[in-house]
Amino acid sequence: MRAVVILKRLVPRLLLGSCLSVLAACALYPERGAVGPQPGQPGKDVEWLPTPEPLVSEMLDLARVTPNDYVIDLGSGDGRIVIAAAKRGARGLGIELDPGLVQLSMRNAAREGVGDRAAFLQDDIFRADFSEGTVITLFLLTDVNLRLRPRLLALRPGTRIVSLVFTMGEWSPDETATTGCGSFCTAYLWIVPADVAGTWRLSQGDLALDQRYQRISGTLSSGGKVISIANGRLHGDRIAFTAGDAEYAGRVAGDAIAGSFRSGSTTGRWTATRVTHRR
């Protein structure tokens, strides 16, 4: 499926040193006859290892892919994740540096009858535009994920990111799924959180928020009292926290939040406008 796994730590340095020339001279893989792509062959950032088919389904299930989604696979290899997403009715795009794998993916998609919903682009994942995806899939090393992390966090709030095996460092996943497949069995899901760091003006006071990925902390200043918030959490553009005995929930739209609160038997609506940003 994809250009993945086991990079510099597991590949001899001489092989890594020659990988760019190998890619430059890479022959296109024919449909029949000559030997096609081989698991473990070198790539620019990782070796190519195909995702086991059961884990393709696991990743798409974890992302809850529907026909309304646009799935973009970074390092798409032979196209299997994009093709599997297209079979679920979604649109898919694979971004792959190896031109032979791109052409192989196109043939595979046509053979599976999803060529109209599965497209493939020969490009470097660090240069390509994947901002339109609603689901981003990865089977890359952690250090490669970390290089991509700033761009992933800049995607639209609510974008789902699924990585097989490798994590995002201190950005903890929102969900994890493990199958009993023997190896490469854990998939991680992240929901891109909205940016809420800063000071927000409410009718009853000021809400000062600090943000660490999907977790938030801060204070609510109201009526001369300063209350620390607890249980602060973001799920895409949805925000929730408690302040004293009041529970707040809402949706973030840029510099505005609107939602509802509950305090004992009292319920109501609340809105907030950001007055200062904080990094």
C-alpha cells in the first residue's frame, strides 16, 4: 500500500545513501511480466511496506469513513488505502513520490472499478497540498509524523488523522484500535482541534484559555471571582469544560464560540468572542 516504515535506524546507510538515485532511475512497474515493487524497497523518507489488508479496514473504520469523505493517503504506495476508501463510496487521493507506484496504483484502481473516485498524485508529501482532505491516513515513522505535525494541526478542525503504528509525539491520540494481527497492529486516531488559546469575552466575564493540542485549561473571571476550569477538552470544533458547578459546551467558529451551559437545574445559552490570541 504505501511508502512506509523502518527508515534510517533499520536500513543500512549505504542503501539509504543510494535511495535518491534509485528513485531517480526507478522503472515503471508493468502490469505483468517484470518484477513489481518489493516490500522493503527504499524510498525518500521510509521503506515501502504494504499495509496488511485487515489493517486497511481497521484504519478506515477508526476514521469512520463515509461516502461524504475525501480520504488522502500520504505515501500511498500501491494505492490500497485509497482504493479501499473509494470502495466505501468516498473520494480518495494518494500522494506518492515513486512514479512506478503511482502508475501501479492507477491500474489497481481501474481494475477494482473505482478509477473515477480514486486519484493518485506523484509528489513529495512535504510539498503537496492535502488541506482539502477530511481524513488523512499515514503509515510513516514517528519522526516523519513529527515533521508533518504542524501542517496536520493547521488543517480544518474536525479533520481525522489515522496513523498505523507510529505516533505524533506528545500529541496524544483521541482513540486507539488494536487488532490481533501479529505485527503493525495498532492504529491511532487524532481529531484536529480548533485553536482556542487566548482571552474570550463572555457576558458574565472573561475566559482565559491555554491549549495543549486537544486539552485546555484556564480560568473564568466573573463577578470579581476567578474560577479555574476543569475537564477542558476539544473534539474538533467542539469545546467542553466545567467552571465551578457549571458545565459548558459549545462550538468554535474562528474567534467566536456559541453553546449551552448547565448549573444544577439551571440551563442557558452562552457566547464568547476572542479578544486576544495566545500562542
